[in-house]
Amino acid sequence: MKKMTFSLIVAMLVAVTSVSAQQLYLGVKGGVNLSNFSGDLDNADAKVGFNIGLAADYEFMFNHAIQTGLFFTTKGAKYEGDLGDVSGKLTMNPMYLQLPVHYAYKLDVAPGTRLVFHAGPYMAVGVGGKVKVKASGSSAEVSDDFFQDGAFKRFDAGLGLGVGAEFGPLLVDLGWDMGLTNISDISGVDAKNQNAYLTVGYRF
């Protein structure tokens, strides 16, 4: 009887500890992007953009978490030089709603401070953006919708990885998203998004 009681108490303590270790945190994050293309469009120059959104962090056990959220992010690239028969500048600025799902391992380095290593897939849907062309020596600028001219697909997916830090409720994150989906809708042309980002955030 004593052994059974002791075993029951241990089982209850394990269960309570397990439940108490599970935490869901919500927060906001935003920062800067440095994006480009790989594939047949890899001769482009990187372009600076931004990201902002809502983040969710579910710690399902001690120092292990699933990180996700919904982010508005810009990607794309820019070219400068010969554009067919003219010389000028071409800027491609697609905008996406992006949903990452990352596994994260958190390493305690000081009281209230943890390093966070995370990786996992992402999915994104294009919601807008422009392709701007400006010829050298001219003040005129031609602008077209990035997704509605038949050249690019709206769906994007790939893998991401990063490293960050938690300073109490304050968050800092440095990461890289590697597109695995060909976003070009032109036959014979392969183009994939590549995007590095630096974000700061606050966790509630």
C-alpha cells in the first residue's frame, strides 16, 4: 500500500511538473530583411526590406519550443545595368504573408537570458508588391504589379534557420529563409526567394 501511494504521488508530481512546464507566449516582432533570388535570377543585387508580425512561442517542455506566427514580409531583388534595349534600374519588391513553424532549443546562459537555436519550414502567400523600372537619364518610372503580370506565382515555401536571444521579455533574432519553391511562372526560368533577417521583439 505504501509503495502504491508513493508511486501515485510521484506520478502526480511528474504530471504537474509536465503541465506547468508547458507555456504559450505571444509577442510582436519586426525588423529588416536582406533579400535576393537564387536560380536563373542569381545575377541580381540584394535588396533591403522589412518584416513585422505576431509571434507565438509554445514551450512544450523545458527549453524546447515550437515557434510560429504570422508575418508581413518583403522579399525580392534589384538589378542595375542593361535592361534589354535600355540601361537603368529594375526593382522587384514582392510582399508576402508568411507562416513559419520552427522547432527551437533554448540554452540558459544567465538568469533571465537564453540563447535560442531554431529551424523549420515556412509557407508564404504573395499579397502584393511592385516591379519598378527606371531608365537612366529619365525621371519617368514604370510600375507593375509583381504577381498579376503572369511572371510570378503567389505561393512560396522553404526552410528557415536562425539563432536568437531572450532577455526576459525582449527578443533578438537573426535568421535565414531559403526558398525551395520555384516562384517563376515563365517556362524554363527557375527563381527562388532567399532572405536574411534581423528582428527585435517583445514577448507578453
